[in-house]
Amino acid sequence: MSPTTRGVLEMGSAMSLLGSIGYFVLLSGLAPLDVVFWRCGFGLLTLALICTVLAPWRRPSARELGLAVLGGVAIVLNWVLLFGAYGRASVAVATAIYNLQPFLLMGLGAVFFGERLSAARLAWMGLAFVGMLLIVQARPSAGYVGGNFALGVAMALGAAALWAVAAVVAKRLNGMPAPQIALIQVGVGVLMLAPFADFGQLPQTAMGWMPLVVLGAVHTGLMYALMYAGVQRLPTALQGGLSFLYPVVAIGVDRLALGHALAPLQWLGAAVILLGAAGLFRAS
């Protein structure tokens, strides 16, 4: 298996897992900051196990550790901003803005890594973005409750920028095992959010803890190990194209887990996104 093919499988799997995260966030019933804290906590345990059993651990240099910590700060703030944007600009608008991240990532790749922005890449990325807009426009806007709309838009855009920064940082850590990068970063998240977490509203049953464990073990530990492995093997343009799988999977989870019927425009948008991702792969 070539490094590119393996990277596509890893990144594609990570984005598919990410598409189901909203269901478990809602199922937890906790405030966004608390969800992020427990996500980091259970993710830390999972990644420690992965690093111990499956991946070789090596001592990072001071530069590598600093970059990993920087990426961790970016990832955690990205989660907090995105969850905060949902209640201010609606889930639909926040998601649309957040999915500008591939464009930001592609721009950062051109600035920091000298990657060429060919006309073909830009065209396929544009097609995928149109598909994402079709999905978002087909959703009802009932989630918007009014007030602080501009702040919500700014928060979602900030979250997208922070995700792109974290991806660029991970690419500069090419010699460090991917699970080790993610382990350091969720550890940063635990330290950052522990002073603000509400320990007085803990789940009282095993089923109450289940969404938080899944968010940490699967959507953080496993997902970020796969994502960073893919990031290290793929050009940023191809990473951006594969990230559009996230909204496609999300609407599928809406239908299967939450019973939301797919509108014709959503089916069309999903097909257009997959076409754009396939075209970007051929152009890379």
C-alpha cells in the first residue's frame, strides 16, 4: 500500500468518525466546555494505551514538544469556539463557516510548504464547497435563536482557522508518531480546561457516562491518531478534500440515528462533495 493510499484511508476514516460526533455531544447533555474537558480526559487515557501498546514512544525534542503543545492549544480552542458558535449563529451557519477550513488549510500549505495551488485543485475544491452549501441550505434554520449572530460567525471562522493551524503544526511533526502528538495535545486540553470544568454535574449512571467515553476513546483517541497519521502522509490540498466527508457522514447520522429525513438537495450535495473529493485526489 502506497503512503498516499494509506493516508487517504486514515484521513477518510477520521473524517467519517468526526461526522457522528454531534450525536454523542447532544446525547451527553453537558455544557460544551465540560464535553470538551471529558473528551480530552478519556482521549488521554485511550491515546496513552495506544502509545504503550501499538505505537513506539520516543522522547520529543524541545522544538517538537513546543509545536505539539501549540497544536493542542489550537485544537482545544477550536472545539470550544465551534460549540459556542452553535448557539449564536445556528448549527447550520456555524457548520458552513467551519467547513471553510480546507480553504484555509490549502492557503497555509501554499504559504508554509510551497504547495502549488493549481487551477484543477481550486476547481475541485470549489465544487466540493458548493456541495457543502447545498447540504447546509437544505437544513431548517430553527436552531438560530437570535442575538450575537456576528459573534457566532466570528467564533466559527476562528474555529476553522485554529483547525487549519493544528493541521499545519502536525505536518511539521513528521518524525513523531501520530498517537504521541495527539496524546500531548489532549493532555494540554485537560490542563487548560480543568479549572473551568463543572464537576458538580457529573453523570450518575453508566449510560450517562457512555457518550463521554465514546467521545474520548473513539472520536478523540482513535480519530485523532488516524487523522494525524493521514496529515503526515498527504498534501494539504488532498487533506482539505477529504475533510468534506465530514458533512456527508453527518447527514447520514442525522437520518439513521436521529430520524431526520434527507432532502433532495442534501442527497445532491453529498454526491457533489464526493465527486469533488475524488477529483481532488486525481489532481493531487
